[in-house]
Amino acid sequence: MSTPPNLKVAIIQANLKWEDANANRSFFSKEIAALSDAVELIVLPEMFTTGFSMNAENLAEKKQGQTLLWMQEQAKLKNAAITGSVIVTENGQFYNRLFFVFPDGTVQKYDKRHTFTLAKEDQTYTAGTKRLIVNYRGWKICPLICYDLRFPVWARNTEEYDLLIYVANWPKKRVAAWDALLKARAIENMSFCIGVNRVGEDGDGYVYNGHSAVYDCLGENLTDQNDETEFSKEITLDKNHLEKTRDQLKFLQDRDKFRLI
């Protein structure tokens, strides 16, 4: 019996430069170049080129815009998948869109389902309607965005994914919820759960203190830190641990059966 493949993941927590795509791409280019060649998946924050801005009319890129081209270039250079969200315009609408870019440049996308009404994101960005499950190097991955974290039904593990990802701009004043919910999503879905947040202060005066983390399927924090500064960290996700734990505990088999109407 073959051993399930592990996955080497890098998370990058950054102090995003407000509405300055060139500066942010330059920063991430340096951080990505410094990662080891063993890295297979790189996770960036939500709206990583701009910060969490409602200035979509001036900042939005086309669906094949400069940042996506940059992500494809970086993925090929590093031979690793890259994911994070950017502001995109398509058919006259604005989206908070996550791209999952494969090493060969292939792209899959997810539009944020739960737009953040408290910041009036719902008045600027069109909500997505479909979840994305990515198949990558023997792993099933469900990437989501920030406010989605508060809605457990949207993350419910019905496809038996192995890894849940949240990219975010989650403010310091509510970081206790971020910490608690990331851990909860890992436990209840019996999956690895990654949350990548930003640090620093944005152009609207909101302060962010990071707490980017990786949890295993039992809720253990594999990063073992609540760092409030910029950092890059590489973590190996153990597929054998995941499968053994699921087989032993079988919690997913006991989930309630229902459908949304």
C-alpha cells in the first residue's frame, strides 16, 4: 500500500501597502523567491495587492489582469501552486476573487460568497454562488475568503476535502473570533485548516495583527505562534495522519444529512 503524499505549504503574512499593487507584488516576489524549492503550495492574504479596499472602480483588474499573470509567472518559477484573492471586474461587476494557480499556469477561481456587510462590501462586490474544490497533488482543497469563516454550512465537508484555506484581512479587534473559528473549522470538518491574514494598518484606519495559522484535523496549531509581524513559514501537511485520524474516529460519517433549499 502506497504512502499518501504529504504537502509542503508556505504561508506569507504581510503588511500590505494600501492600494499599491506594484509594491505588494514586489514584496511577495521577494518572499516567494526566498522559499525553499520543496514548497508545493503558497498561500497569500485576501486582496493581497491592495488591502481590503472598496475602491473597486479604480483598482479592479480584468479577469486576465496583471496580477493573475504575475501569479502564473511566480507559480512556474517556483514550480508551486499559488493562491490569494484580488479585486477583479468582469461583465460590469466587481468581485473579490480568489485565484488558485497551478505550477503549469492553469487557473481555477472562487468568488467570495459572503461579502462583508459591516464594511459595505456587499454594496461594491457581487457575491459568488459556487464553492470550489481543487484537486492538487493528491489533495482535495477548499479555498474560501475571510468572512466565509463565520458560516460553517458553506465550509461543510461534504466532498471529503483534505484542506480548508481561508485568505483574509481580519481586523485585530475581532481576532479572537478568527482564532476560535479557524480551529473549529478544522475540528468539525476533520481537515487541515489554513488561515492567512495580514498585519499593519490599512488606508481606512483598521489595524490587523495577523495570527495566520495552520491547524491539523484535531485542532492542533502547527505554526505554534500568534505572530503579529510579517513572516513566511513553511509547514508540511501529513496526509497519512489525516487519513488515519479519519479512519479511527469516523466523525465525518456521523454528520447530519440535510440540503439547502
